[in-house]
Amino acid sequence: MRENIIQTIVDTHLAKWISLGINKLPKEIEKDMADPAQNPSEEWRTWFPIPSRVTDDELRDFEEQIGHGLPQDFKAFLRYKHFYDLKISEATFTDHPVNRWRYFQSEMMFNGYPREYLADKGLLAFANWSDWGLLCFDTNRNDGHSDYPVVQWDHEIPHQFQNFASNFYHALLQLDEADRNDTEE
């Protein structure tokens, strides 16, 4: 049930990017995600989401690499679709392209901001928040099943964070609802 809801939220917001024609970036796009009809001389490259190829073995290797288990709902999210841009409300998720998803996740978690404010304190970033912060898993509050609370971190106040949601699933629900409310206004 939760996995279906995660998939519906992801599909809804990826479809919005495509319908608005903003699924373009000024960089190389993985071949399997690139628009085959696009003129190769164009600077902005069109991308399309594709079914995820992330395997359970890759997820285990990634968990070992980062030194923490990942929430089951976040793993379901990673195993669902590959994309470059996924924005839900004020959250912009880490690029998740085929073949390079671990690189982008690692960069967000360990190299986006100084480690001493985030990873070294047990905060693993997975999405940018507006233009001033991040959404992170707080691995210090592990329920025993790696279903960490999600916190909001502000780069202007790096030694503090605010609780955002009880876990990744509830963070997605909250973001989706906020986006729908913004759209209705």
C-alpha cells in the first residue's frame, strides 16, 4: 500500500515536469533517459524518467558505503524511477539517473555542505529545501529499522535543525499535500 502511494506521488510530480516541458538540463543526459529525437547540437538536453534499475544488492552496497541502513520507503522510492529533477513543494530531490544514482546520493549526503554540520552529526541529506536548506534523515534517532525522522536543515543556522516528518513516507505525504495546496491557491 505505502509503495503504491509513493509511486503515485512520484508519477504525479514527474508528469508535471514533463507536461510543463521543463525536463531539460544543460548537461549530458544518460543515454537511456535522453530524448532520442532531440537534435544533438542543442545545449539543453531533454530527459525522461525511466523504470529504476536499482537492485537490492546495490542498495546493500550503498548502505555499507554510507555506514547506515536506509528506510524501506526510501529504498522503494529509489527502486521505482530514475530521474534528473523531481520537485515536490519546496523539496528538490537528488538527481537519480540510471548508472550514476549512487554518485549523486553520496555527493548530496557527504559533499554538499561541510560534513561537520551534517554527515558527521548523523544527518544524511536526500533533498534540497527551497534555496536555503536540506531535508535529511536523522540517523541519531534510529527506531531499530532505519526508519529515521526527517529533519529540515538551514545553511544559515548550521548547528540547528527542525523536525519535518516522522519518516520518509510521511515527508512525501506532507510534501505532496503542500504542493496540492499551493496549486489550488
